[in-house]
Amino acid sequence: MQINQDMAMNEKARTVVLARRPGPDISVDDFALVDQPLPEPGEGQVRVRNRYISVDPYMRLALSDRNGVSAAKPLGEAMTGGAVGVVEASRAPALPPGTMVTSQFGWRDRFVADASAVQAVSAEGVQPSWYLGLLGLTGMTAYAGIEYILAPAAGETIFVSGAAGAVGSVAAQLAKQRGCRVIATAGTDEKVAWLKDVLHLDAVANYATTDLAAFLARECPGGIDHYFDNVGGPTLDAAITAMKPKGRIVVCGAISQYNTPNYCAGPGEFFKISEKGITIVGLNVGMWFDRGKEAFGDLAQRVATGKLIWEETIVEGLDNAPQAFVSLFSGQNRGKMVVAVDPAR
Ligand SMILES: NC(=O)c1ccc[n+]([C@@H]2O[C@H](COP(=O)([O-])OP(=O)(O)OC[C@H]3O[C@@H](n4cnc5c(N)ncnc54)[C@H](OP(=O)(O)O)[C@@H]3O)[C@@H](O)[C@H]2O)c1
């Protein structure tokens, strides 16, 4: 213990903490980069140097004190979440230096933790950053929503919002490969063109410049069988209105509401759920990782064989993690947003 304290005087880790509670205009000024002591690993511990960290919309939910499931993160506390890195010092025989590991300690360049708190992963045949997306939270979410919950049949119509994002782009492609007609929305004309020309979705609209009700009525004259909701808000209302009787909705995300005082509020068109006999199913990815081996194996295989396009937007530098995170809310990413902390090691 004495050794740890002595080393803490010398070694530092850079960490991003929550500096103040964000308002509706979340800002990089809501975060601060601080130096924290970095002890030597004790018995059974490892010191890890992160290569990539993840920034995800869900992280917004705990930043304000609101009526939600997540307790508000205390000010000054480190931003947590997925990271992938390399063991650089070890007192745990199962994790020698050089082992690639994933963890949930978040926005920091290095950390010391018990070996049991990190997971060794293979560096063979995959990009390390994929563990934060395709082979992590994102891939599992899209796979669970399409393959396990909605399981749309060939010929059915599915609407995917947020389709140029990490979850949405995978969900839309999985649905397309099941033989569905895939209708989608995204926030810029460039994303719309990518979804049409590269992912070959059937009809795509820029929700910022399109009358969604008219778009869905035109493109789905017989109605929507399935809706994969990533955004909530007015898009969810338009989808409910365009659903077929006995249609199914998976509630994955509501990013359009995350900066509002009550992100848990329901849709405005709620009673149409009853009138149309619609089924709404909640998706919490944390409840699906027991199917991860099957899902990640299938996703990796699809990418390896060119059937699935996995897209990333990579921002360089831990200092830019707040900017990367904030820009999720103005749609600056295509595919998964990740931050390269130290990709060369
Ligand atoms: N339920 C779960 O367990 C689970 C797990 C993972 C993710 N999620 C949810 O799934 C959704 C997508 O997550 P992701 O990680 O894949 O993020 P992402 O889609 O890669 O990034 C967020 C995207 O949201 C869009 N957006 C931002 N503000 C918006 C608004 N006001 N209205 C409509 N779209 C808006 C932006 O794209 P545009 O340019 O298109 O606006 C942005 O690129 C999020 O809601 C997230 O919370 C849920």
C-alpha cells in the first residue's frame, strides 16, 4: 500500500470529469480534463493504457438530475463507459503486459484496476475500436432489436430512424439482409445519400427538411410492419401514425429527447397504440449480452465477407472526447463515434 501511495506522487493519469450539469445546449464546457494519481498495480491488478474510448448517447442520461432511471452523476466524477486498451504493467499472471482488454472505466488515458474488472479480448483479425461498437454495445443492440425482438420477415416493411448512426446503420442492414423493405431517416443530405447509395436502403428522408408524415404515407402506402426507434419525439409520433394494425415497435433510443427536462415522456400519439393493436417492446442492451457470442460471431463474419458495412467516425485525442460526445447531439458522426486516445501502442 505504501508503494502505491509513493507512486501516486509521481505517476498521473489524464481523466475527463463532469464539471457542471449540462442544460439543453450541452457543451464541451460541461466537462474538464484533470490529472489524477496513478498508483502502481497491487497484487492481482493491472495498469492499462487505453487505445480507444467510446462516447455514446446513453451517457447523457446520467448527467442531469431528472426523472429518469439513471441516478445523476456527481460533479467532478469521471465519465465512465467502454474503452479498449493494452495492459502495460501487471501483477495478475492471467493478463501479462501486451494483453488487449476492454473495460468500463471510461474517458481516461490510463488506469489501474483489479484483473477481474477488465476483459481480455483477441486482437486477431479485428480493429481494437470494434470492441466499442460492432463487437460491443452497438452491435449487440442492433442485433437484439432486429434478430431477437422484431425478427421481421422477408417482404415486410421496417422503418429505422437514426439510420446513419452506429446502431441504426447495423439495424438497417440486418433488416435489409432479412429481405425487408427498409425505410429510414437521417439528419443530413449526405447521410441520406450514403444510406441510399452505399447501404442500398429502399427509401430515405432527411428528417430535418422533410414532412415525415407525408414521406411515410408515400413510401409505405400499406403501412409499416416494424419500427426500430432510435430517436423518439416527433419521429416516433409519425411512425405510430403510419404503423399497420398489429405492427411492432422496438424502443431502442430517444436521442431527440435526451437534452430535455423529461426525456422519459411518452409519445403524443399514444392511444393509437390501442386503436391499432400495436406491440411496443423495450430494448435494454444490458439484458442481451448472454447472446453476445452468437451475435458478435455473426456480425464479424458479415463484415469479413463484405455483407455488412461497419462505419466509424474517429476523433483524435482524449482532450477532444467532450467535443466528440457533444457532437453526437448535432449528428456529426456517421456510424460509431469513437475517440482514439493512443491508437499507435
Ligand atoms: N436501448 C439500448 O440498450 C441502447 C443501446 C445503445 C444505443 N441506444 C440508443 O440508440 C440510439 C442510437 O445510438 P448510437 O450509439 O447508435 O448513436 P448514433 O446514432 O451513432 O449517434 C447519435 C445520432 O443521433 C442523431 N440525432 C441527434 N440528435 C437528434 C435529434 N434531435 N433527432 C433525431 N436524431 C438525432 C444524429 O444523427 P442525425 O444526423 O441523423 O441527426 C446522431 O448521429 C440512441 O438513442 C441511443 O441512446 C440504446
